[in-house]
Amino acid sequence: MLVVDHTRERKARKVRKGNLFLAVFAAFAFFVQPLHGVRVQAVSQQDKPQLPKSQVPDLGRPTRVTDDQPVFSFDEYFLGRWTFEWEAPEGVLGPAGTIKGSIVYKRVDDAGGPFYEAVTTATGPGGPITIKESIAYRKEGKTAARWITDSRGYSYQQIAPVGGDLGGYFNLYYEGSPFTLKGKTIRIKNALRLTSPLRYRNAVTVSIDGGPFVNYGSAWFEKNVSGSTR
């Protein structure tokens, strides 16, 4: 007579079911895990702000001296919020110390015109500082002009040629009109060296009563890439 061991058969059936479950779970995990990674990567890329790019075109070859100088786009570079920290020396413009704050560049209109405005809000050793600029940039003429009003008690005009090189650097060399402060005739020059899409250097020299221009310090400005202009 054939005797069937039902206990052994039930154990074998459970083992087969367990192996089948593990196989299905492994296959599910194999397909779902990459999809989950793709979704997370897509979300993180959407949240990541788009970094500004160089305005110099990629020619696919080394540059030559006969290549045209790239045209500077004020919108692509300046618009937005920049932060800075400036170690100012003792002088006619104010006491020595750290000036820390931000400047926001905006368009005056949306019609593609050449007019802009900039507002600097900062705190220095003499207290809060607000500087307002009305800017005009003529792309075809490679020239920028601005009218500056400083809350420390003076206003003046500046004009600058806008130059660049094929290495990706742009420069704005502002010459300032004379103004009177504390009984003295002052002129200010600003040399803006745009070294990268996210960073530029502003070097200041000052002349008093027709004397030579002397160094008044410099500061690095760094762009906020979050998209906020507050």
C-alpha cells in the first residue's frame, strides 16, 4: 500500500509559494526602483534654479584676433538681485568700515527699450544707505549712462564704454560728473569687471578738488540665482 506523507507535501507547497512571492517582489522592486529614482531626479532638477550662462558664443574652435567682439546683453547679465560686502576707507564720502547690502536691477519697461533702474540698500558704519540709479544702455553704441542719487547727500552722472574680449570678460568704465560735498568738489570713477555670469568686481577711485584719482576700495558682487529680486 502507498503511503502519502501529507505533512512533507504541505511544507513543499509552502516553500514553492514563498519562492514565487519572493520572485514577484524582486521583479516589482527591479522595475519600480529606477522609476522612483527618475521621478526624484526630475523633481530635483525642476527645483534647481537655472544658472546664468556666458554671453560668449561657443565657436567650436580656439578664438582668433579677427573674431568679432561679443555684444553685451544688459538684461541677461544684470537683472536680478546681487549681494556685496565692501570695506570702505575713511574719506570724504563717509567713515571707514564695512558696508554690506544688496542691489536689485530691474527694467523700467517691458518693451525692450534701453532703460533700467537699480536700487542699493545697505548698512554701513554711518547707518543705513540707499542708492538709486536710472540707467540707459545703448547696445549698438556699446555705451551705458546712469544718474545716481545717494542718500548720504549727493547725486551725479556717469557714462561708460562697454567693452569685452573673446575670453568672456566684459568691462564698464564709468566716468563721473563733478559734484559738491562738504565744500569740496568730488568726482567718482567706477570700474566694473564682469568676470563671470554670477560675479563682478566694482573698483572705485575718487578725486577731490581736481586732484589725482585715488583708490577708494573695491567689492565683489554675487548674483542671487534663486530668481528672487527681494
